[in-house]
Amino acid sequence: MFTGIIEELGEVTRVEPAADVMRVTVRGPKVVQGVRHGDSIAVSGVCLTVVEADAETFTADVMAQTLAMSTLDTVEAGRRVNLERAALVGDRLGGHIVQGHIDGTAEVLQVVPGDAWRVVRFSLPANLAALVVDKGSIAVDGVSLTVSGLGDEPEGSWFEVSLIPETLAATTLGSLEPGARVNLETDVLARHVQRMLRLDAHRALPSSLAEPGESGWGFRADDPASSSIGGDR
């Protein structure tokens, strides 16, 4: 589990593609302190498992499904990434509960600068729209943020976040421009509520009324309330 409070800006130093997996090496001198084989580190919101580490870098494997669902599908050496080690029991929860399981990606639609802050608007995929609420929590590239604006237009839904100077300086969000892609993770509590409501409603119906792609328990492969991507362990 993570909290969405970024510890360090890292840099991808090596990418090694294979048939159904990709091995990435990331430079992050702070997050590798005390790291052991099998530990978890979130890389721009994606929970990855350390397979090798030295004093400056760590290496992890990324499975094909995670590549397909996240911005790691286009990762290359030189990309800056947000890094956070897994939370320890007893740590302060400075952000919100972040699992490192990516629900999908979004596109930056607009960046509005202020005197010292910035408002960024992102697209919101239709299958995630019901899980995002005004003043609720969302993780963008692993950063815990509060939704400051929300809209549903004929051309699609969107949400906004207001970024303070510290977030702009300490994370990759400070360099976002329109057209950039980011990883999204919705609030796990919202996903659980959606899942329970769907199951309750579905159990009250005859199985013959289940929607295409659903079993009698209401599972859909493309439903973030049923599953999300990340945690390559």
C-alpha cells in the first residue's frame, strides 16, 4: 500500500523488452535505501516488485497487461518518474490509500497557470466517471490529489486538480502539457461500493437478465470495480 506522497523524482535508465514482459531499471538513490528483493516501489503510480537493486538503482519486471493499461507502454530511458516506497505500519497517511493498481490512463486537456499554482484538466474515461467525485481523492501518476472540478460533457467527462508549488516542484506533474498521458487510480473505497451495489442489484435479477459479458455475479473484465492493473508481483 502507498499514500500518494512522492518521495523522489527518479529516472528510467534502462528498458529491456521481451516477449510478454519488460524489465526496467530506475535511478532513485533515496527509495533504494534499505530496499530488499521483493519489496514494492510505485513507479508513477504502478506498483512494481524489486528484483535487483544497488546503491543508486533498482530493477523490476512489468507484465504485458500492465503495459497495456498504463503509460509504461511507451517508457524509454531518460523518462522522469514519480517514486514512492510502500508505506510502513504506523506511518502517517499524508495522502490517501493508494494500491498501485492502475485503472487506466487519461489525457491532459488543459493547463491553467496561476501566480504560484496550476489547475490541470484531465479526460475521464467513461468506465471511471462514476468513481470520481468533487473533493474526492484520485491518484494521478501516483500522486494523491483532491478533485477540484468535475464535468460531464457530450464529448466526454473530465476532472480538474489544483497543484500547489510543492507538487509542481517535487513530481512530474509540474511538467505536464496538453496531450500528455497519465496513469489514473480511483479511490479503492469507491470501487468497493460500486462493486457491492452492482452485486446487490444483480442478485435480485434472474440470471437470464444479466448483461452480455457478465456472469450471474455481475463480473465484467473491463470494470475497474472488478479488477485493476498493477502490482506486478
